[in-house]
Amino acid sequence: MNVLIINAGSSSLKYQLMDPETGVVSAKGLCERIGIDGRLNHNAHGEKVVKDIPMPTHSEAIAATLEILVDPVNGVIKSVDEIDAVGHRVLHGGMEFFDSCIINDEVIAAIEKCIPLGPLHNPANLMGIRACQAVMPTTPQVAVFDTAFHMTMPPKAYRYAIPTEYFKNDSLRRYGFHGTSHKYVAKRTAELVGKTAFKMVNCHLGNGSSMSAIKDGKCQDTTMGLTPLAGVPMGTRSGDIDAAVVQFICNKYGMNVDECLNMLNKKSGVLALSGNVSSDFRDLENGAKEGNADCALAREKFCYEVAKYVGAYAAAMNGIDVLTFTAGVGENDKGVRAAVCEYLGYLGVEIDPELNNCRGKEVKISTANSKVQVWIVPTNEELMIAQDTAELVKAAK
Ligand code: AMP
């Protein structure tokens, strides 16, 4: 089976052609500068092709993608008919979507209804969906939501302690993001530990970071909120702060709320803590080694906040059995993993420094004595999208 995975942004569109059973990716690429001029970056047969192709809208980007996929030299299929289904990544499913689903007119209307919650991403995701529908009208399309995995949270986890009307009228609540990654890691971890009933905390630590408390495969709580700004400090996002900080900054520096939020999303996090050295954890590690105290503080603060949330979720679930690390930092940065686990001795977490001395591998790094299994589980959001898509399309036949 061939599933085309589409991740449409406002001026870009990423694609992968994947076999959901094997996870093998036969081609992948990126259409960028949509609405400006247009460039296609395509990878297949171990080679990279870059072409300037006019892309006034997402429709031309999809057309260019399909054209190169069937190209006799750079392509991997003979005809577009060999694409069995399309899986679209959609940012915000609001309170409308608890799971992935086959796209029809009602689904499109419901994704539109969620635009106020995901004003930057949902319109772009819809453009990708509509462009695919136009050129592949008979191919089934599936929407996979970044928020859906978290919809099993109980009200005590997702409600904000603010007047009820904002929840009732405007659906303001904690949603959480990176759901496809958390779902993949939860599913894969169950296979790795050989059981389905257990309590885990997944640490998705990358440029954007979020953590989830997961019991028996179902999300109980997560660090991101109405938007991806909440939770632990990230590459450039502040994570949790007192909302009154916004009022103070706006009043003192003559900013409006949008400008202030832009600063909290794009100029904060470990980038800001490091004195603007970098948002990349490798640069921070090098900076710290060279004696830059701000770079050291950025990493220290990040690990401290991650460890605090593990403790909070251990309390919420009355203990944890498994702790997992995933995404760019979680998979690659042994120093971050070691520093986080160092805080968790009281839970019986013990990692083996030699096992932890690795990058990007699916491996258990806890000792035989550790009361909590600690694993690195590289995430694979595209595989999760392809699997959800294949499952739904097969069930509908
Ligand atoms: P992601 O958002 O999951 O793609 O993660 C990207 C982030 O992972 C980068 O900004 C780096 O901070 C971090 N990262 C990637 N590779 C490494 C590495 N080898 N060591 C430490 N951090 C890394």
C-alpha cells in the first residue's frame, strides 16, 4: 500500500510516500516558497532534486509533487492511481475530533470551525486537503490531528481555572500538541515493554517540547495548552509563565498583546536564557563547555522543568513504570537525559551511563535495579499518520 503523507504549512508543503506496513519511505520532499515563487526539493533513489516551479497556491505544489512522484527518472510510481490514500497532518482538532478520520464535507466544516484555535495552521492544512481533493478526487483522504491523542484527558487536567463562559462559549481549555508523536511512542513503548497496562511519562523534547502522562495507552495530562506555548521552556518558546508578565511588558514597553505573544513564542525559551547564543541544544552544550554561564543556565533550567513535570505526572498517576525520551533533544542529547534522570532518584529511576551514551537508537537506558524503565524511543510521526490512514481506509472498504 502507498500512503502519501502531507504536512501543509502556510508557505510550504512537506510530503512522504510511505508503505504503512513496512514504514519504508520511497520518496519525500518539500515544496517551499508557495505564494512567493515556488521551489520543489525532492528526495528519491538516494538522490536530491531541486526544481524552481511556480507555486502561486498549494494546488500547484500538490500538482508538482504528483508530477515528480510519477516522473520516469526521479519518480517512484508509474501513475497517481498507485497512491492508495492521503494522510494529512492537521494541527487543531478542537473539541470536534477525538481521533483521526476520513475526510468528507462535515469533517472539512469541523476543521474550519477550529480555525480560531489554530489560526495559522488550520487554514494551511485545509489548503493542502482541498488541493489534494481537486487533483485526486477519488483517492481517500484522512485527517490526523495533533490534538486528538490528548482528548482522553479528564476535565481536571484540561479545564483552566477561569470563568466557565470561556470554556462553554469559546472552547478555551488545555488541548495539547505533538499528539501524533506521543501516540506513536506510547504504542511503540507498549510493544517494547511487552504490556498494555502501565503508567508512563513521554518526554518529547525537540525544538518544541511537550510531555504527556499516559496510562494504559491513554493520555491523562500534557504540558502544552490551548496553544503550543505552554509547558516546559523550548527552543524559542517561554513555556509556562505568569500571565501577568504579558500585562507588565505590554504596559511598560508599549507592546500590544500580539507583539508580546510573538516575543514569547519566537524570542524566548533557551534562546533567550542563553543570551541569544542559540536555540539549538548542541550550541548550548558547546557554549557551556567553553564556560558560558548563560548557556549552562539554559540547559539547567530546561532539565529542571522537565524533571518537575515528571514528578508532577508521577503524583497525578500515583507512580510511573516507564519514562521515555523522544524527538531531537530527547533522542540525541545524553546530557539532558542524564540531568533529568538525576532529579528522579526518589522515584527509583536509575540509568546506566554507558547505555545512555548513544544517539537516536531505540534502547533501554535504565539499570536492572531501576524501579522505572527508562527508554529512548525515536519518534516517527509520519509512520503513525500512514498507519492511521491505512487502518481507516481499509475499515471503510
Ligand atoms: P526536533 O524539533 O525534534 O527536530 O529537534 C530539533 C532539536 O534537536 C535541535 O534544535 C537541537 O537542539 C536538538 N538536537 C538535534 N541533534 C542533536 C544532538 N546530536 N545533540 C543534541 N541535541 C540535538
